[in-house]
Amino acid sequence: MGSIAFIGAQTGDEGKGVRVGYYTKKAVDTIQESYGDSEDPRVLVLRWQGGANAGHTVFLEGKKYALHQLPSGILIPGTFNLMGEGVYFNPRKALEEIEALKKQGIKIDTCNFGIASNAHVTLDYHIDLDEAISRGMTGHLSTGKGIRPTAMDKQGRVGIRFEEFLDRAEFIQILKNRFPDGMPKGVSYDSFVDSYSAERNVLSELSVLHSDIMNNLSFKLVVGEGAQGFQLDVDRGLYPGVTSSNPSIVPFRADVLAGVVKMYESSVGGGRPFVGRMDEPLETKLREFWGEFGTTTGKPRGLGWFDVVEINNAIDSSEIDVLVGTCGDRLEELAKIGEKVKLIVAYDIDGKRFDRWDKSFHKRSKLYSAKPVFEEFEPWSKFFDEEKGKLTSNAQRFVDRIQDLTDTEFVAHGHGPEIKDVLDLDKGLIPNLIM
């Protein structure tokens, strides 16, 4: 059983879901060609962290799917999709997402989807507390999805796990221990628990033991799908403007770890420096062209230039093997408006040049005084030459320079919104992992 994991190597929004969809479908097709058709799923897709605060937009066969908690493989027949033990699981939102996907014709049942029995559950009071904490705050604003309070409960040993959520009596007893003076807003324990009856009825059959699924040798390939991005990792990221989990740490031994990167950078949220952020007029213009608004939050994303210093930190820390590029086609817009493509190759801080990440960057104030050192490139009117099946010359020069500076190769480039819009540079990658 081979394995590959995809992490966002920037601040999220890199297009991980689309690329996971591409490689998952390629794996399913390869397995069918080699082993014949089977009704049993033979590719496992694991979502290992994050919660309803994440979002992946995936275009498949002309249809748009907005995923928030479910792994992107759910769109691909022949897969089993596991919401893993490290996820902060919102049962209300999950049920809504499942019902919405079913209306779009996606099959979801015990044959292709499971929820780890020990995943921690995000409940209504977590969301209320999240909103209360965030009210009046400046800087790093929460998505309001209850993730931070869920993480606080988990680490404080007062959280509720999925299997406990499913047991009404157990659920009530844990709430009594958690709130000995009564539930928030004066709601009774019984009425609160019973407000989740529909979710328990529908989701109960989906509870699985995480290790049983991961160790099932009938799967030919495991595909790991991270949410958010490296710089939002609670340990390695731009603290305190981070999430409450570890997007950069894969919880299984991956044969290949792929870092997904945009050819520029985008990010929702605050409370962290953004060294390579574009000038506001250009950012505003491009945001509208590119539709850069959060899948889950709808908030406008900040836009910046590709940052080699940041990417090298992700490569070094997470031991990324290969890069997968996305959205290079969007930079075609720069040629239309006469703008050069920029690449951040170093930081200048008080006259000192930093080509690599430095321990001083873990002082939260340090990077706010950093100025980007740019190299500029001629823009491309076309990123991918369909007739020749390769990148155009200007685009290739930009990509080559990134590879030189990171000492890491690209194995693929996305050049459109669809799963199939990929220039696959290493066509043996998936077959070699399967065989």
C-alpha cells in the first residue's frame, strides 16, 4: 500500500482539493486498469486536521462543489474517505454538507465515508464562545466556526468525541461534568442533546475506528489531504495568526509528501505579517478578476507574490519531496495590465538580508519590519501551451527559478479550475506508488 500526502505550503487557499481530486482519480483509474474493476473502494483519502473552518472548491465535469469538512475524494467513485481523528468535527455542518452533495448527485454512505470515533466534536456552544471571544478583537479574526474553543476543550480534557456524542446518556453526563452549573443560555442538558437527534440518527452508522481504516490492506493507495497551510500551523506557522491544528504534520508515513503552492499567494485572516503583499490597487483589481474570496468565510483574501523564503521553510520543516503548482494561469492577467511577475528571493530587515528562515522570525514582531527582495520576470499571456503540451517560455523561466532556489522539483502544474486541467510532469508518480 503506497501513500502520498498533500499539504499547503503557504497560508492556505493553494488549491489542495483540486489537486487531491486529480491524483485520486488518476489512482482509481490506474488501479482499475491494472487490477480490473471492483465495487470495493481501493483508494483511501484521509482528511487529517482542521474542521468546518476550512474549505476546498473543486470543479469536476463542469460542476462546482464546495467542500468544508468532507475529503475531496468523496467526489471520486472508487474511494473511501475518512474524516480522521485529528479533525474538529461539526455534526450540524457535516449533515448539511452531506445533504447538499447528495442533491448534486454524489453518493455518500458507509461504503465510501467514515468519521473517526475519537474525532472531537464542535457544538453550538463552541461557536457561541468563538463569536464572543472574537467580538471587538482586532488582528487575527476567527472564522467563527468554533474551532478555537473546540481545540481548547480538547487540550483541556473536557471535549466530547464523536462516539460519545452518539451515545445520548454519555453525551448528557459529559455535559454535566463540563457545565456543572448548567448549560450556557440556560438550556437544559436534555434539550441540548435532543437538538442533535437528527445528526445522531444519520451520522451514527458512519463512526469508524481510525486505525482500522488506515491499516486496511485492501487499499492500494492512501491519499492524505491537509486543510489550511503551513504558515497557519499552530506550532510552525506565523503565530499567533494561526489555526488550532497542524496542517504541516502528516500523521502517517507518507512515501511522497507534496507541497501544493500557488504561483502567487493568497490568505484570509490577520494577526500575522504578510511580507510580500501586493500594493493595494493591484491587489483589489486582481482579487475581483480571480474571485479571491474564502470558500468557507466569503472574506476577501489578501494577495501577495510567491515567497521563496517562506516556501523553503515549509520544505525544510515538513520535508516536502515535490511541489505541485496551481493558478499559474491566473497570472496571465498581469500581461493584460502591463505588470511584471515578482518573486520574493529574500527579506531585508533593518539592512540585513535573509535568504532563509531564521530563528528570530519566531518573535512575532520581527517580520513586520521585513521588506521583500524581488526578482522580476516578464509576464506571460498564456501559462500553458496546449498544442505543445508544456509551459510557455516566460512561465517556464519563472518556474525554473523557483526550482533552483528551493532545490525541489514541480511534478505538476494546474492551469485551470477543473480537476483535469493539469500538466502532469511525472506520470509515473502514482503508478509507482501503487505497484
